[in-house]
Amino acid sequence: MQFGILGLPKVGKTLLFNTLTQSHEATGKFDAAGRTHVAVARVPDDRLARLRDLYSPRRYTPATVEFVDIPGIQRGEGAESLDLAKLKTVDGLLHVVRAFEDPEIPHPGGALEPRADIATLDLELILADHTLVERRLERLGKGAKRALSPQEERERTLLADVVLPALEAETPLRRLALAGDDERLLRGFQLLSAKPMLVVVNVAEPEVARARPEDFGLGGAEGLPGVVVSAPIELEISRLAEEEQREFLADLGLAEPSLDRVVRACYGLLGLISFFTVGEDEVRAWTIRRGMVAREAAGAIHSDIERGFIRAEVCRWDDLLRLGSLAACRDQALLRLEGKEYRVEDGDVVHFRFNV
Ligand SMILES: Nc1nc2c(ncn2[C@@H]2O[C@H](COP(=O)(O)OP(=O)(O)OP(=O)(O)O)[C@@H](O)[C@H]2O)c(=O)[nH]1
Ligand SMILES: [Mg+2]
């Protein structure tokens, strides 16, 4: 899974990226080169950490997601910005919005207006999409040198009758509730405003414990999903030892690093869940889409296991932790045998039996 981090200039994107991925890219005025960065973040998961403590395995492998951090998008430059192209293939977007005051760091719009900035960036994405759609329609239009295939006809109809009018009405494509083939076609175009988006509001340190996404028009049935963070604090927290982290968080009035909330929200945005495999050799988390059945989940580990799937032995992570071993779970009838159509749940511990 890959997420793109984007936003207006100097909002704290690279700082957030560094925190998420434990990277050390230059931020602020030192970031003169304006480069795009890519790195992997571990998905924090307390359940998995406790299973590790139970097994003391040789290898411990949390789930990961990849983040792409691009330079700030200038107002009015969305369509031209080369780096938007780097976001074509990402699965979801994190839009970082500035809600911290700092006279040292000029704000592109002059005043601090997070709500307006959310709309501004959306408009840039819409403009970038508009350019791409017009170009594509031109190729599929009168100028086409040959007859269109049925597939191309469908594309053209969708683009001309649904997608273009939406963009012209300044509606982000993620709001189009398409189904079936149309939804798949739209996804295939890799347009930016069609991607699921999470807004990360970067507030000043004293605000972080009390600010709510709703304060910025986020969340609820209507708004985009949102998370509030303080990027510099998160960076500081992420570099502390575990014990100190807990004290620091308590001082700030936070239950957990906001970072954990960001990654969880990323998971939620794409409808992802984790299941676990355990043993002395390795304790590991695997990422799948919610609703996947056991056989598909096996494919997340290896295509051979999917092909040769016989059955899955499944128990809940907390039952395993409480009873201390899979054998004990079996004795208590808490280790179930499931077939290939079993829908894997978040937090399942799974052992696949297969034959190739
Ligand atoms: N005071 C304060 N400064 C912050 C906060 N978040 C980021 N900064 C500072 O803002 C400056 C810009 O941060 P970056 O992470 O480089 O911002 P960016 O969005 O990646 O910037 P570009 O890539 O140039 O668009 C840096 O000097 C940060 O230290 C914050 O919450 N409070
Ligand atoms: Mg940056």
C-alpha cells in the first residue's frame, strides 16, 4: 500500500513524512531542492507487539505502508506540477493542512485558513484531473485515426458524460458514487481527485490535545476524514524511548502518538485490516482488504498457499495471548478450522494448511 503526502508549501509535510518513516530528510528552509521522497513506515500495532513478547521470535515483522512526500503545490500550479504525476499510482492521499502560526514560516495564502486551504488543494487536484481528462478525450474523440474499441467507447462515454461535467462543477471525483464497471474504469484512469483522501491538520503544540477534526469541517457524514497532529511534537515523540514516550504523551494529555492515529486512519480509508501469523521463527502482520476470504488472504503471504489452500486454523489474538499457546486455544475449542470462504477478521491469528 502506498500513500501520497501532499499539500500547499511549508505546511509540515516532510516533517510528518520523517516522523512516519523515521527518515531524516531536510525540512523548512533547508529543503531548497524540493525533492520527492519515498520511504516505508511500520504500522504500529500493540496487539502484534504483545504476541511478539509471547513468542520471542527470531524475526518480528510488523505491517508496513509506503509514503511518498512531494514538494508543496503552489496555488494555480496543480495542473503543471510535475510531481503530481508521482502520485498517479498511490492508493490514497494524505493532505497536510497548516493550522499552526509561525511568523518565521511564511504562509502562501498570507493568513492562516485551514478550511480554505483544504478547498484550494482540492481545486488543484480537480484542475490537474481536468487537464488529463481533456487530453484523453481528445485522443478518443474526432481526431482518433481509427474506430474505437467497445472498451474505448465506454471510457469516452464515462469521461464525457460523467467525469468531465463533475470536474467542471468543481466536484472532486471521489464524491461520485460509481459502481461496478464504471468504478473500475474510473480507478483505471488514476485521477487524483478520485483517490481516497485523509486530511491531516497540523496544529500548534498547545492545541494538539483539544483540537478536533470537526473544528476544521472534517469528519462526520459530509466531511473528509481527518486527523489532528502536531508534526514537530510527533517527531520528538518518535525519537524517544518507549518509557519516555509514555510520560511525554501523558504530559500532553494524549493517549497515544497521533502518528498511530494517522496510520490507523490510512488503514480505515482504504478498508484495510491486519491478520497475524505466529511462531518461534516469526511473528508477523499481513495487510488485506476488509471482506477478503481466507483463500485470498493466503495469497497475501504467497500465491502457492492460495493455490494449494486446504484450510485455515484461526483464533483471536487476545484468546491466544490469554491462553499462551495455540495448543491451549485448541483445547479450549478457541482454535477454529475454517474453509476457503471464511471472511478473515481484523486481529485473527491464522495458520494456513496448504498443499502444492
Ligand atoms: N512552529 C511550527 N513549525 C512547524 C510545524 N510543522 C512544521 N513546521 C516547520 O515548518 C517548516 C516547513 O516544514 P516542512 O516539513 O519542510 O514543510 P513542507 O510542507 O514539507 O514544505 P515544502 O516541501 O517546502 O512544501 C519547517 O521549518 C518546520 O520545522 C508546526 O506544527 N509548528
Ligand atoms: Mg517538503
